[in-house]
Amino acid sequence: MAVLDWLSMALVGAGTLFFIAGSIGLLRLPDVMTRLHALTKADNVGLGLIVLGLSLQTSGPMEVVRLLLVWALALLTSSCACYLVAHATLQARRETGHDS
Amino acid sequence: MTADAAALDILLAVLLVFLVWRLLTLSDLFKATILFIVFGLLLSLAWVRLRAPDVALAEAAIGSGVTGALVLDALRRLGAHGAVDEARPLRLNLARLSGGLLVACLGAILLWSVLSLPAGWRGLSAEAMAAMPHSGVTNPVTASLLNFRSHDTLLEIAVLMLAVLGVWTLDAEPKPSAEPAGPILDLLVRILLPLMVVVAGYLLWAGGHAPGGAFQGAAVLAAGGILLHLARPFYLGNHVIIRLVIGFGFAVFLAIGVMLVVGGGRFLEFPSRHAGTLILVVEAAATISIALILLALFVGNVREGAGRDAP
């Protein structure tokens, strides 16, 4: 049991690191595209690691399925939102003729 | 409460106050809008910490999600010129001072009424829990909303209907861009929309015994409609069918109340044998109506030149 707990801690900790890195990237990187690059890593890998870590603490397979569903939905929406933001940025650049 | 839970609560409280201060004083309205959405999400987290998951669901879906989309949409229509509010940061003038005094008076009255409660009074929760077996549902929040104080809920739906009337009397929507939304947004809609319909149905059904209910389900349904509107713009207009669906929930609620009076009972006092069924019928009708009301608030009036349905 203790081994599982340590493994959970390690996975959740690693996921948190990705979120911290993503947040620093959002604050420090120069433009929209690079910030998106940093954010999507946090959303996808960070959340995935946290979900894996939490899956080891559940009481049954149904909870694991629910957690995985949350991750799958976040993967879908975050990658689509990333595309939409990038697309809008490109359009704005084309219209104004300079970087936004 | 453990120390780390207390630390989380204190962090939440401080963050909420900080966010409100920032979003009221920022002159960049776009940033203020984003902060408003973040504020809503953190507020729903605070409701979870207060063990009120029903309120948390409603806050996340309506307070942060649908209202956030509404404010963003309003901001887009203001255009580049409206994005910066020169009146900010807000300075004190006579109108704001009198408004502030009014709010302070209201706060004082509320504070006074709380302080004037008899000492050691435990509230109405014991009476409410004692009446739970007669309410027809096992979720105390739904029992309160749809049974013990159903008059309030009936009038809340009426207020939402009035809000739609207000939107319809305003200017029509600007024409949408003819550009197609692109394959990615289309894909997102195709996957998310059926899921949202299922989730809305689940929330409606779960309301009887777990956190959920008509307002939460309707908010999810309306969010699906807004997503669809963003991908493929459509106009609701004030066609007679739309108006009928918007009034449907209120009408069913009122009709059941009147039927109870005709049957010899009192207005909206559900007999405990049928209370569960009646509440489910009212909630199902209300979900459809509230969803369309929230969507109508976002989509707005019929586009210019296509107003043939208007009376």
C-alpha cells in the first residue's frame, strides 16, 4: 500500500511540475504562440500525470474510468481551444500586418 | 479542519477579494472579463469547500460559464474602441457615492437582521429535514427549491423570461462573418454537443437524490447551444414556437399549482404521494425553458432584414 502511495505522490508531483512550468511559461514567454506551447503541455501531460496518480488511490475501476474521461475531455477541449486561439491570432496578424 | 485545508481556504478567500478588486479597477475590459471568469471558477471552488456542491455547479455553469460568454460577446460588440474604459479606475462622484451609501444601508440592515436573531437559534434546517420524507425527493436542496419554497423558484423562472423580453427589445444582432468556423470547431461541436445533452439529462435526473437539478442541467444545455451558435451562427428570433418553449416551464409550473388548488389543496403544496413525480415534471419543463432562455440571452434578436417573424 505504501508503495502505491509513494508512486501516487511521485506522479501527482511530476504533474504539478508541468503545471508550474506551464504557468511560468505563460508569464515569461514573449508572444501568444509560445505561451500556447507552454500551456498545452501543462494541460495535457500535467493533468494526465495527476489523473494517473489519483487513479492509484481510487476504490474501484469506475472511478478510474471517470478520471480518464475527465482527462480525455480536457485533452480534446484544450487542443481545440489552442488551435482556435492560434488561428484567431494568425488572422489578427494578417489583418493588422504586425505581430499582436 | 487540518492545517493544509485551512491554508487552502484562507488562500481562496484572499484570492477572491484580490480578484474582485483587480477586476473592478482594471481599465482593460478584456482583462477584467477574464478575471471575472476566473473569479467565478474560484468562487465555485469556495462553494465546494463550504460543502454546497449544488451551488458550486450552478456558479460554475451559469455564473462563470454562460455569464462569462455573455460578457465576452458584449465586449466583442463594443469593438476595439470599447475595449478600454476611460472611466476606469473608478473615481468617487456623487452618483457612485449615493449608490455606495445605498448598498451600505442594505448591508447594515442585513447585518442587523442577522444579529437580531434569537441567540442559539438553529435555523430552519431541523424542520426542513423533518419534512424531507414528504418532499418526494431525497436531495435536501431540490426539496427546498422545488417543494418547500417553490414560489421563489416559480418567480425566478418568470424573472428569466422578463430578461429575454429585455434582450428582445434591444437592437438586433450584427451580421455574423460569412466565414465558416473551420474543421476543428466543427469537430469539437460534434463531439461535445451530444455529451452535453447527456450530461444535462443526467443532472436533471440526479437532482432528486444528488447535486444537480433544472438550473444546472439547463446551463449545460444552453452552453451547448452557445457552442453551436459560435460554430454555425443561427438566430432564434421571437418566432411563436420559440416564445411557446420559453414560456413552457413557467406555464407547467403554474398549471400544476392551479390544478392543486382546483383539487382542493393549496397553491403549489404538493401532496407527498405525488410530490416526486410532480417535481420531476416541473423540473423537466423548466430545464427546457431555462436552457432556451439562457441561449436567447446570448443569441439575441433576429438579424436585420430577416425580421419577418417579428410581430
